[in-house]
Amino acid sequence: MADDLLKTTIGDLLDRQAERFGDRDALIHVEHGLRYGYAEFRDECNRVAKGMMALGIGKGDHVGIWATNYPEWVVAQFATAKIGAVLVTVNPSYRTHELEYLLKQSDVSTLLLIGSFKTSDYVGMINELIPELRDSEPGRLSAAKFPRLRRVIFIGDDRHPGMIQWRDLADIGAQISDDELSSRQASCDPDDVINIQYTSGTTGFPKGAQLTHFNIVADASYIAECMKFSEQDRLCIPVPFYHCFGCVLGTLCCVTRGAAMIIPSEYFDPLKTLAAVEREACTALHGVPTMFIAELQHSEFAKFSFPALRTGIMAGSPCPIEVMRQVVDRMGAREITIAYGQTEASPVITQTRTDDPIELRVSTVGRALPNVEVKIADPETGAEMPRGVQGELCTRGFIVMKGYYNLPEATAKAIDADGWLHTGDLATMDERGYCKITGRLKDMIIRGGENIYPREIEEFLYMHPKIADVQVVGVPDLKYGEEVMAWVKLKGGQEATSDEIRDFCRGKIAHYKIPRYVKFVSEFPMTVTGKIQKYKMRDVAIEELGLEAAARVATA
């Protein structure tokens, strides 16, 4: 792959591919019945980009998107990149508490949103957070809580007070000339921040990892190379766009090769995914392990055939070896790869290759991408460890983020003076450079591909009037890899039930963060110096809850 493709802006990349592959399928949304060729897709992105310019969205402005896998999400991804606006991705599962934090911390000037997602009423929540919205003139919002927020754009057929309609963007942008858009696009630099992705990181509340055009275009291109992608490939993307898995390993990866982006549904549905892979003759399929498990175990799995399927990526959480074998044997994805990384690394650091022996592809997370450095370091001294000896996996190179938005101290903790990003994951590396993740220095929980930081849930539960202290840990789970458990110490004289604790969380924090298990205790296991021993809490839970089988699951 030529270096000039890698050091480019997302807007220029799309224009180049639209010229090369104009009539080839670019974006197909099966559930919405929408199909764009590459030239059509570029034209739609240009129309929306002009509409955003006409609304006054400037280069460097932050545009949040709170939506599931709508086709408009992908258009917004490339339209904002063309005008140099920074796309801030919002987890569709967020509730009011989390959304308020993100809107304040990210300084978004514009929020794109859909009407609802499952039980989440987005319109109701945004009106609850911003009571001024209903009475404001669309595009001229003045909100006491969010002084930077100027406009809310609604994706959908309904009209809502105070909101601009997505479908009106093309008309709004008619006043912007092609030359004006070209001039704005030309002012963008590959090293400009173009995406802020919120991650639980290593401490505290979610932090916005700032990623540049170069970060994610180059990472996506090398990811495509590892799968031997070309314009002949058709990738089914059931993973969420708000996460790097969807918008870098998915959509952007396809565009680097002129491949087709196949979106089966607005959010993951195993049956719709299987149907899309068959109907659209997909050659590749992405997913976290729980998605592949749901597909393989679906009662109608045997009705489908996937003669074209050859590759894809399983990632997002540790991949059970048996699941990987079934994806190869029963789905026919003989060149399926495993990728490892984190948002701060754009996100992929290591990946297996399509021609790696199956043993390597089921027992490791691969080797470093081209032009990416990886070392296994002593967590205490930073010294590089010998091959085969466990240490912290650190990485350096073009993939490392520019830093966390407005959090310089957190950035300094994550990236050292020599430019090494410290992942917080424990790993070993063999003589060939293949890595195996062996544990985590940090106590982050990964549930079905969702990163959950215990401190965030603890801080929330501290607001419960009956709780004196709380510690949150991850415990093994056969379906999701890990589940959330809260050890709760109640205030004197108080009584509570597990359901009462969970009910307190519902509607305020994302469903996947709500503790599945609640244990009421009078004390926590501690060291003599008073440090909480979460690993002991996990061990106790495994024994008490009978989770030994889940704890024994082998992963790459």
C-alpha cells in the first residue's frame, strides 16, 4: 500500500475512491433498503457537508452523534471529516447521567440524534437535560448547562421543537458552492484531530481519545491489508459504529480498499446478520465473540449458507478458542483474524494474518501491524522483558492518539516521555512477535466488547442514600466474557435488596453497567495497608456463584 494513501485526510480518501470505484457498491443498509455506489455515497456526503457548513459548523468544531447503525451515521462520519469538524461518538446505550457528562466534557456545538433505541427515548432524554430546547429556534440553542451547544439535528421522519431536520441539510447547504467545500476540505491536514472516541481508559470517568485522520486512515488500511482486502470484498458490519470496531475496522477499512460496507440492521440482531451475509454475498464478517456465539447458536443457523465468506475480525474482548474454531468450521471463514488494541491506539495494535496457521489464530492476538512498535515492559521499571516473560504491553508509532481531550494529566499517565502508550494489559510475546494477552493491570471490566470502568459505577452508586461504600468487580461469564458485580456495604441500620440497587441504576446508567450480581457485605478484603483486593473479591464470587466453568474458558 502506497504511503501517500496512508498520509491523507478522510475526505480526500473518499474522493479518490469514488473516482476509482464510482459504480461499485459502497454502502448498503439492508434493514433500510438503501444502496449507494461510491460516487453516490460521495455526493451524499458532500450535500450533508455543505449543509453543515451553511449551519455555521466550522473546522475544529465538535459534532456529537448519538445514534445506532443508521446509514446517516456513516454519511456523518465522512461529511464531518470533509469540513474538518471533529466527530464525537456517543454510546447509544448512554442515559441522562452519562450523556450530560459527555456533552459537557466534549464541548460539542452540534448534536445529531435519532428518536430512540430499544427502551431509550433519546428525544425525551435530551429535552429533560435541555429544557430550553423546545422553545428555541432551530440552530440557535442557548442552554444554561451546555453553553457550547448551539444546535440539535434530528435523524428521522418526525419533527421536534427546536431541532433541525437531517433531511433538510441538503436544501440548507444549497447556498454553499462546490468551490467553498473544496476549499474547506483542502484546509484539513492529515494530522488534524478528526474524531473523539470516549473510552473508559485506565482511570475514572470516560475520557475522549483524540484521533487524527492519519491515525485512523493508516490503521484502517493496515487492518485491511491483514485481511487481504480489495474492492472485491463485501464486509458485513453488525458491530456498533460509535466504537472504533464499527467506524475504523468497519466503514473506514472498507473505504481504504473500495470494498462494500454492508449494514445488516440498526443494532445487532443475529438473524438479520446471518441473512445479510448470505443475501449480500459477504466475504467478511466482524463481531465480538458474543455476536458470533449468538449467530452460531441461532435456531435458524442451518438454513443459511455463506459460500463467499472467507475473513473478518473477531475482537473487542478475549476470544474463546472454541468459538474461533466454530467460525472457521461452521461458517467457513477460514481466513478469520483476531485483532487486539484499544481506542487510544486508533484502535488496532496487533492482528493475526489470513495465512497464519489456525493454531496461531486461536491462541494469540497476532503481531504488530506494519510500522507499529510493540514491547512487553516491566510494569514497575519500564524495562523491556525477555520473550515469553509476562509484562505490560506498550505500543508506539502512528497509531498513538494525540491525547485525551482536555485531560493533560490523564494523557501523561497513558503516554510516557518516549511516546510509548501504556495499555494496562499484561501480555507475553513469543520469538516471532506474536502476543498473548494474559491479564490486566487495570481492573476494567470487558462485557461483550463494552469497556466498563468500575470506578464510574462506584461513583454513581455512592449517590444511593442507603449505601456507605461499594466496590465493583468483573466476574467471569460464559456468554459475555465478564459480568458486573457490586459488593455493597450499607449504612448503619439500613436494609436493601439486590433489585433495589439495580432499580436505582435503571434509566440513569447504561444497561450493561448495571450490576448483574449484588453482594451485601460488612467489610471488603484488604491488604494490611488498607488497599482493596479486588482479585480476592473475584475469587470469592467465582466460588460462591458457581462460575468455575466460565473462569476456565480459554481465550486468545
